[in-house]
Amino acid sequence: MKPSVAYLTDPVYLRHDTGEWHPESPDRLRAIERAVAPLKPHLTLLSPIRIAETLLESVHTPEHIDTVRFHCDAGEPIDADTVCSAGSWEAALSAAGAGVVAVDALRRGEVHRAFCAVRPPGHHATAERAMGFCLFNNVAVAARYAQSQGFEKVAIVDFDVHHGNGTQAIFYRDPSVLYLSTHQSPAYPGSGAAGERGEGPGEGTTFNFPFPPGSGDAELVPVYEERLPGILNNFAPDLLLVSAGYDLHAADPLAQLDVTTEGVRRIVRAVLQATDRPAVFMLEGGYNVEALGECVAVTIEEMLRG
């Protein structure tokens, strides 16, 4: 039987050179590759594409795209956190392209789930601005592309320790895309209050669960095991997208949540059990490389459970 889970990555992502000091480094993907290697015989291995700019324009303004291109060509940072190099443009187009390839594989019924090990990450990028290590919003591009391919209602679940302000903002008035996030608060970027629930026609399709520093499995896991199933059942998505950020792990140096590897496993299991819809996981944060590799491996183990 052909594997039902796809795994997408590419050496092009290593060309996004953020410098020796930067926590969002190529070593993140090298650690993931080492951890996932024993699982690859059970996976369908796919390669991302470098998407056309017209697909980026479904999410981002032309001015934003031009700004990112300019900084990549110049090898200059966009801000103190968001670094570009000569290889960043192709890496960013291919990071967004992984979601497109994954959606196509799901649409054709070749697989039922996919994990995209990409960089740069994306959930902080707004329609108009790159920020927080993110150039383009990979999960938002995947959502809009999926809708163009017949997945009318898309749910996005984001368990990164930082709130996905860009993803929320892009879909804040859109009732066809649900966004749910658990995250540390207070923390970068300062958004994601529980009262932020969407606006206009999108009111009621944004769900934020902020947690104070020191929160761990006992606090976060119940959101996914107890709250998420009802939320997704009421929304009835055609596709599930997951912003998979592993900086919620207790070992991560950039935040102060205390979720264990087993807690990550339980979160992933609960997300997958909350709906029978096809699912695509897109890598976001996670900056302790050992914990990152370990958590991606348990994520894929849960995806393979069926």
C-alpha cells in the first residue's frame, strides 16, 4: 500500500542564510532530516516547486513582494529579526510552493496528510509586511491556493508559541477560513488576545487561547483535546492546515512555555483526531534543534497512525 503521508523538503531551504547568530538557521532543517530519516521508508517523498508570483499575490500586495525581492537581491535584512540573503528569494518561493504541492497531492488523493519541512517560516508575515523571521505567509498561500482548487472552507490551527499575527490578519474578515491559535502571552508580536474573534463577516471564525509563561501540557493540551473538536465540527472544514511551530517546547530558548515532547505528541494526535479532513502541516518555529527534530519526528509518527 502506498504511504498516505507525504514529506516535503529541499536543499534550497539551506540557502536562506541568516548568519551564524540567528536562531532561525539551516541547522534546524538538518536536525529535522536526521530525526525523520528512519521514517522516510514509510513516507511519500515529494519536492516543492518555486511558485509564481501570481500565487503570492493571492495573499500579499505587489509592494510587499517587491520589497522582499529587493532585500533578497541586496542581501540586506528587512528588520533586525528578518534577514535576507542572496539565496532567500528562491527559498521563500519554494517554502510557499511546498504547500501548493501538498495541496495538489491531497486533492488528487495520492496522500491524506503532508508535512512540509520548510524555511523561512511564514505565520508572522502580513499582506503588507515581512516580520518575525517570515518573508511570505506560507500557510496563507496554501489556504488560498486550496480554495482555488475546490477546498472551499479551510481551517488553520497554529500551535507555535508565538501568535500568528499575519495569518490572523489576512483572514480576519473571511468566514471561509477559520484560524485557531494557542500561544504565550505576553510575548512577540503582542497580538492574539482572547477577545480577537474576527471582524465583519469573519466574526466568530478566529479563536485565540493565550497562556502565560510557564504554562505546559496541563494547560495547552486540553484546548486541543476538548475544545478543538467542537470548533472544527461546527465549522466543517474541507481542509485542515497546521502552522506547526515547535518553540512551545520547554527546551526552546526563545519563549517560556513548558510543553514536553509527549505534550506535543498529544496536541498533534488531538488535531488529527478532531477532523477526518485532509491535513497539511507547515513548519513554523522551533529553535532548540534537538527538541525540534524530536518533535517533528513524533508529529510524523502520529500522522502515520492513520
